[in-house]
Amino acid sequence: AGLVLLLHAGYSTYEHLAYLKAIGHKVADSSIPIDIVVECLVASFLAIVGAIYVTPELKPIALEHEMKKLTIDGVDGRSSFRVFNHRG
């Protein structure tokens, strides 16, 4: 809902500025109406709250959490360090 409201506020601003150009007012001298500003602020707040509730729970990034899942053979079992050309 926040994203739709934000798009609507942008479209309303575009229409307002087009109206000002049509009646001959300077766009640089005018300000955006307060209802569009309030709609933009409410839409931004709703979009932020929506993004917070939609995102999944964060996972820990510490290496120790991943190392608990692996065995020592899985971590140190790289074939590039196995030497078969030895004396014996």
C-alpha cells in the first residue's frame, strides 16, 4: 500500500506542476500542496513499515555458527593437499 501511495503522490505532483505550467505560473516560484506532501510522508512511512514486516529473520554471520554444522573432514578434506607422490 505504501508503494502505491508513493506512486500516486508522484503522479499528483506531476499533474500539479503540469497544471501550473498550463495556467502560466512559474514552477520554480510555487510549492507543492500540503496534501501531496502529507501523502508522500505517510506513503514513505507505510513503505518502510511494510518492508520491515516482510523481510525474513536475519541469520547470524559469525563463522562459528556455520562451523558447528560441519565436521572436521568436511572442512579440512581438500583434495589439493593430499600428496600421493611420497617416499614409502
